[in-house]
Amino acid sequence: MTIDQLLVYFFGACALLGGVLMLVARHPMRVALALISCMLSLAGIYAMLGVHVVAVFQVLIYVGAVMVFMVYVIMLLDVRDPSFVRRYSRMLLPGVVLGALLAGALGISAIRLGAPVIQPGAGAAPSYLVQPFSVEFLREYWLHFELTSVLLVAAVVAAIAIIRSGRRSDG
Amino acid sequence: MTAPDFAISLVYIAYALAVLLTFGAILTWVERKQAAIMSDRIGANRAYVRIPFTQVKLIWLGLFHGMADGLKLLLKEDFKPLAYDKLAYALGPWLAIVPVLLVFAVVPFGGTLDPGRLFPSLAEWFGGRTYPMQIAPIDAGILIVFAFSGITIIGAMLAGWSSANKFSLLGALRAGSQLISYELVMGLTVLGIVLIFGTVNLGTIVERQSGTVLGFLPAWGIVYQPFAAVLFLIAGIAENKRIPFDLPEAESELISGYFTEYSAMKQGVFMLSEFIEIAVIGALFVTLFFGGYNLPWMNDTGFVFPGGHAVPLSHGWVVVLQLLTFLGKVFLLCSFQILVRWTLPRFRWDQLLRFAWKFLLPLAIANLVVTAVALWAQQA
């Protein structure tokens, strides 16, 4: 086993650990930290596979932008809020079942696929350099990218709806 | 990765760490001494080393102050507050200093190194391979700089939040909003340079700055983008949270802001990261706008002056000159940042944010638009 493969497994284990901690941790700031470590480990995996652009955007967008705002908001929460005491919500069982199904499906497809597509430590493939990547991205995938923003707007609307309904029940 | 590659990488990493930590230590002294000179004081002359059994005191312009500081910080009691979150409290200093050091990994601090030519006895081992003097010659250079500098924001916010102190929390809030605002400005100003040189790879950007424009001017970024250079430096000083942008740690308002509750070397780490960041911002500015390791009219073989007069240099001299040029330029930029720090008064909080969003951001966008139109007109 080369050092590159070893690092991929290491980052993979870190990402898994971060993901589990994110689900188990109770305090929002701990959850955020677990999520940050999970994302940094994912970036490490991408970098080891030679896809530096994806790795950089993983850190730049998810850690540098999204998580910075999350930490900013969590900073303003009341740390003694009673809702931090409960670890799981009522959706624990359906969540576990769906998670297991997803993991199973991914596992089966990974076994069917056989050999890994990209060898770790092979260095950056030419099609993954910044320029070819961005040209391809804006030529082929611009529609998918724009559709994602529609999805985000839907999510924002849903979030507002949830806050509204919660307030109404509070009286 | 073969053994020679690995050895070269280790040498580069050791060099970069040595340079950054030395800059961090030296700049504490430069800050004091320059401030003293600027305000016509004698300054920084109290710490000394006495040669044992004699009355000879070595003062050396106060250079030992840095050593005294370091000893004091290391030996002080490490007082810990009753924090909300011990983990976040412990992580704060780490997240403040590690990304700052990591940014330097993509900064080229010299041209191409040919170790076989430098040490003929090792030529066989290296097999004629050459290495760019840069720890990680990665294609996505500038993007990595911004990715890592985003993490320092989380460090400042975690430190302030977990200290269980209202002054710290206020400092953290200020740090968060200030860094987010100025990072945007910084990114937009750099885009102009990216458009002109057509790449985000810092190594290539420096290589493209080694020629001349109009026959005699060195083809540095500041010649193409003088406006962006000023904006970048302003945003850089703001990112570093130093006067006139030191609202997150404004000592007359917030004691020392987000790291009020840190003591001993943990506080020292915050200070050190601030001083190292001066050097890192200097290095980035030099890389993007001041031609990196290039002296005017110099390339990998020697000097070629505008009149056509050429002075060839051996590879060893070129490497040494490039390393020294880079360090010298970075030092000049650091000195300039300290000059700014001891010249201007602090902003008020609302002025600081208004300055970022209503003044710098429109200017940065205007600069980007003008650059894009000019390039498009040239190509058309």
C-alpha cells in the first residue's frame, strides 16, 4: 500500500467520523465543527485523487462560505437553549432506515463497478485542471448549475414556511 | 513520488517555515523600532543580554525584545476561563495560525531549481530533474489562497464565541463580518490580474511578469493593474485585522477582542499569526503585483538590460538572487504595512463596513469591468 492510498483511507475515515459525530453531537457548534472536519476530509480525498479544483471548491464554498455563515449564526444562539439537551428528534427511525438503504445502494453499486476509476496519487489528470474544468463546466453543465439555484430558492421558501408555522403554534 | 522529489519538498517546507517564523519574530521588533523612528523616539532598547562575568551589555538596537517576549509568553501561567466549549476554545488558536502558514504553500519564492547543476556530486541522484521553487505547484493557486484564508475566519469566531466573555463575542462578531466583507473585495481585485495573465496558477503568473512592457517597464502586475494593487493591499490589511481595521480587537473598546480570554502562548499564537499574516499578505502582493522573485530585466539566465546589454549569471547566483529578491520585496511590503499601522487612526465600526461595501466593492467591480472591456477590445 502506497502512502497515497493510505492517505485516501485516512481522509475517508476522518470524513466518516466527522459525519457520525455530526449526527450524534448535541450542541450546534459541535455539529458545525464536525461538519467542517467532514468537509475538509472530503477535500483531502479529492486532492489525493488529483482533482484539485473540486477539492479547492469544496473548501472554498462549503467551509469558507457556507460554514462560516453557519458558525456566525450559531454564535448568536442562546447556548442554554433547552432544545440542545435532546439528542435525536422523532425522525430518528425513518432517518436510520433511509440512511441504511442509501449506504446499501452505494455499496452494491461500488461492488458492481469493480476497480476504482481514478488511482490515488496519480497526479492531476489534464481534464481536471482549472481551465478545461471551467470551460467544460460552463459549456455542458450550466443548465444543471442554474437549476440548482432554483432548488436553493425552494429550500429558502421552505425554511421560511417552517419558521412561520412554528411561530404560529407558539401563539 | 521518488526520493529526490521528497527530499526537495522537505527542504522547501523547512525553508518556508523558517522564513515565515523568522518574519513573525523579526516583525515584532520591526514594528516597535519603526514606530519609534516614526515618532522620533529612541524606542525598543531595554532588553539586553549581558555577557556572563562582565559588565558588557549587548543591546543590538533592541533585537532581544522579541526573545524576551517569547520567553515571557512561554513561561506565563496558562489561565483558562470557564468556557462554554473547551474543544472550541482549544481549537481557536490552531485555526488562526495553521491556514496562514498553509497559504504560503502555493506562493513561489524562487524560479526553477536545478539541484543537479547546483551540486554536481548529486547530479546522478536527481537525474537532471528541475523543480519550481514552490512547495505545491498546483494549478488552482489563487483559489487555494482564498480557500485557506476562509478558514481563519472560523478560528477567530470560535475563539471569541467559546471564551464566554461578551467582549470576546463582540470581537468575534466584528471579526466575522469584517473578514467576510473584505474577502469579497480581495477576490474581486485579484480577478483583474487573473484576466490579464489568463491563469490562476501563481507560478505561471510570476513567470509572465518576468518580461518588459513598452520596452523598458518590468511587466509586473502593478503596471497593468495599479488600481487593483491599491485595493488588494487595503483589503489585505483589513483581512489581517490591523489598524486602521483592528475593530475585532480594538483594545480601547473590547480589551483585546476575540482573544481577550487567552493567555500565555495561546495568546502568543494569535499575535504570531497576525505578524506572520503581514508577511503572507506581503508575499501574495509581491507575487501578484510586484513580479514575485523577478528583478527588473532579469530572467533564469541573467540580466538583459533594455539597451540589449546582457550579463549572464551562473545558476547558483540566479537562485540566490531570486530568493533574496523575493525576501527583500516581502520585507519592504511588511515595512509599508507597519507604516500604515502607525500612521492612520482606527475606523468606526459603521465606517468600516460602509468603506468595504459602498466604496471598495464598487471600485473593485469597476476595475474588473474596465479590465475585461479593455482585454476584449484588444482581442477584437
